[in-house]
Amino acid sequence: LGPDTLVLCAMNGVPWWFLQGFGGQLQGRQLESIDPGGVIDKAIAPSHIVGAVVHASCSVAAPAMVQHGFGNKIIIGEPSGQRSARVLALAALLGQAGFEAPVSECIQRDIWFKLWGNMTMNPISAFTGATSTEVLDDDLVRGFCSDVMREARTIGDRIGLAINQEPEDRHAVTRKLGAFKTSMLQDVEAGKPIELDALVAAVRELGQLTGVPTPFTDILFGLARLHARAHGLY
């Protein structure tokens, strides 16, 4: 990486740099569930990182062919929240390419809010094969999703990322997107490793660091991990 190289982290879940320049008492803390031993952190200096949250549905329809479903927003931001010249220039470039690219003053908040919705839908769809609508149509499963989300919301409160929304409100938003296959389910069907640690294990670790019990999140992680291991995907 050159001195001016940007690494745009367009990924789901909690990234390894989540607590860089953010997190109060946890600021600078390494998340072992995401980056064991700090290997990634040592390879990519924090100064290179620009965070991103992608709000678009895409799938690999065939080799070298990506099919766009809906959405064209990419929220970007410095981990420190600074509106730097480089992040403003990047937003302009993305805008010229046809993306909606707002600059966030707290990219961790945007990451956490998206995670709050997909940390349940992704793994549950992965080990059941169900679409988003099928997951939400099951009263017991929808209730379980809400329990997991409440745990994550409490963790968010502890690290300065309050979510002023109820789980049922978020479920209603998800329903409006139609019966889609989550990215994790697509990975399972393609025989690819799943991004379970960034979506669920990191939330468990943050719960431990903040003193928030996560019994429902633990169950979700265990079931998804067992399924993935049994299929050679974790």
C-alpha cells in the first residue's frame, strides 16, 4: 500500500477497525472474533481505512456477471468521523459513477444500524434456506429475531450507538423489500465460507466487553456455526 492508498471496506457486519477512533473506553480495542492476533490490523494501517455501508442488493448470476437487484447507496466515512478531503473526493467519484454516496460523521453508527437488521436474517436464512419473507412469516422465528435484536440494541447503547427503533418496525421495513435471498444464503448455496464472525460473533464479543448478556445471540451463533461447520463453510 502506498502512503495515499485508500482501503474502502465495503463489507457486512463489524469490521476489524470498528473501535479505531471510536468506542469510549473500548477505543482502540482489538476484536479477536474478527481479527485474531491483529493480523489484518498489522497489514493495513488504520490511516488507510475508509468505512463503507452498502445498501444495494446484488448477486453473482454467472462467472464475471453481477446482477443488480435494487438500491444504489454507499455510505462512506472516516473511522474518526472527520469530513476529510479524501473522503469528500471519494464521495464525488462515486457520485459520478451513479451511486448515492453520503458522507457519514459516524460510520460506526451506520454499520451498527445495518447490522441490527441483518445479523438475524442472514444466519437464519443460511441454515434454514428460507427467504426473508418466510423467516418473518414464522411467528416464533420472528420473535427470536426480535430477542436477538434487543440484545444488540442494548450493546449499542453501551458504546454510544443508540437505535431508536423497535424490532417490529425494522421487520416491517424488511418486508417491503420482498422475498429475497440474503447474501449469506447465497454464499451457502454457492458453497462459499460465510461471514458469520463479522455479523454475529463480533456482537457476542462486544456484549462480553460491555457486560451485556447475550443468550439469544449465543443460540443464533451456535446454530449457524454448527450448520456451517457441517457443510465445510466455517
